Amino acid sequence: MILIDEKIIGLIFKQGIILAFFVIFEIQKKNMSLKCGIVGLPNVGKSTLFNCLSNAKAQSANFPFCTIEPNIGTISVPDSRLEKLESLVSPERVIPTTMEILDIAGLVKGASKGEGLGNKFLANIRETDAILHVLRCFEDGNIIHVDGSVDPLRDKEIIDIELQLKDLESVEKKITSLSRVIKSGDKDAVKENELALKLKDGLEQGLSVRGIELNKDEKELVRSFNLITAKPVMYVCNVDEASVQNGNHFVDTVRSAVQDEGAEVLVIGAKIEADITELETYEERQMFLDELNLEEPGVNRLIRSAYALLNLQTYFTAGEKEVRAWTIKEGMSAPQAAGVIHTDFEKGFIRAEVMKYDDFTALGSEQAVKESGKFKLEGKEYIVQDGDIMHFRFNV
């Protein structure tokens, strides 16, 4: 539901054209309900990490955090550019962009056959857009590992196999259903079947779908299959305090094992992050980070990396009422980006007024950007870049 002051509504219809950032309202972002799922075996630090993310508010000034369900969090994406824009514009409020993190039930061997919470785990992970795979990379005799010893590669393989088996089951069902359609001469069904057979062969060889070589058309088509191992993944190595900065031999083995996947490996100490969240003031947290020679909490890096994993980027609107970050998919055009604010902005799009973040912050004001000749008017074909500061003009 859109909430707009009646006076503003009158102004919109009186003027016919209005700058987007002058309209102050609360909306849900169009098509931006993308979320990452945190997965891992029991006792690897997955829930501890999620709880730290849940307290991101304490680590990123006054940015909001809210719990939608017991295991789903909407978390602000840390972005220092907002602080700089706030200092230059002095708005009434600053609103960061957000993303959803889902804490998924721990997985055990046999999950693909329904063991433990397998069915719940697999159903939940299928709803996510990307996977944050937490691996235990620390020794601690007080925290029992479900398999009796610390071996992140074995843990990774357990989850990989279960997800691959579930995808194999889905692909085999797809092949069976397509066989009936193919008999009718449906050419699209033939293409889908060829891809399904290729995926089946790869999965049977122990490959995840994202590791199977596919051409451009196949990559586009495979999205409709909604396979778990086709989702992008980031490996989060949970380490002890001594290994937070440079990792350890466990982390090295993970990096070596996943180098062909093109996946990011991020090192984080969940216990340290939990200690940080217990500190009450910003000053205390900074002192703690300084003692560890860390520039910022690890969860900040994790959130930003997860945001990038989803192929998301940010543009800004900036005015006296508010400075706000907006989430878009990479490659979106100016009208599509305007539509994230409201569908009417996309439907009635006329043009976008664009300033580059670096130009605006270096020159200090919109007027200075205009005088330098760096203030641009862009049309429907313009592809929005990360960090663009935009005003939209549109017809009501």
C-alpha cells in the first residue's frame, strides 16, 4: 500500500510532472524481494552468524533491522556513501537499502530422502536466490561436530551431494514429463529435454548445476528449472579469533577446493561477531575492532558480499526530505530503476537526471555538478550504474 500525503497528491495532479525524490512515501520495493539462505551442518556457527546479522542495527548506526519471521531477517546493507551524502545534503532522514537473509534448518546426511529436517531444509533453500554456505574452520573441544572431527571439505561434500541428489530427482521428473510433450512435436520441449539430459549427466558425475558448462541460451533456460545447485554460492569460513585476519589451513583447503566454481570465500569469526553485538556503544565496538586490527565488523563485509552475490547494485535519490538507497538488478534501464520506486514512474518515464556519486561528493552540490557540465539528462535506453544519484521526471 502506498501512503502519500493528500497535499502531495494534489501537487502531482496539478503539476503533471514531478521529481521523484520529492514524493515521500512508504512502499515495498518492486521485484526486489531477493534473499540469501544461510546453510550448513549443525554446530558450524550458522545460527550464531544469523543472530549477529540480526543485530546489524547495533553495528551500522541507526539503520533498521526487523524480523519478518523467526528465521527471516531484513537487514540493512552497510554503505558508507550514505553517510557522505547525508553530510552534504542534510536530509530529514536517511534510508539504506535492504536484503533478506534466511536461516535454514540444519542439514544431515539423507536430507534428500527426507532424513532429519531434510524436506523443510530443501523446501526453504529452493525459495532463496543465493546460498551462503557456512563451513566450520576452527577447532573447539567444547563444540561437538556432528561427524566427530573438523573437516570443512567433508562438510561441504555432504551438503553438495544432498542438494545434487535432490536436483537429480527434479531433473528426472522433468525428463519424464517432457517425454509426453515431445511426442506432440513441441520444439521448445525438445530443447528443454536436451538440456535436462545434459544436467542429468553432470549431476550423476557429482557436479552442481552451476559447475556444468552451459551456453548462453542454456543458462537462460535453466532458470525455469528452479534447481538448487544452479544458485550462486558463497562459502563462509567460520574461524577462531587468531585466524580472522589471515585465515588458517582449513580456509586454505576450502579456497583450493572451490577455485573452479568461481565462488567467493569469505573468512569471518562468528564468535567475535557475537561479542561485538553485545557491546552497547559504537565507541566500545570500535575499541574492540581496533584491538583485533579490524576496520569493521565481519558481518558488514558479509552483507555487502551477499548483496553482490545476488547481482544487485544501488542508486540513490537525494533531497532535503530524505537520502535513500534503492536496490536494482545489474543492467536495469533508467525506466526499470524508476519502477522500483513506483510503477507509475516507469510507465510515465520521461527522462532521468543523473549525477555520478564521485562527481557530486567531489564538487559538493548539484549546482556545482551542473556548472562543471557533469549533470546528465538520460533517456529510456540509459543503463543505471552503481552509485548513480538520480532524479526521475515522469507523466502522471
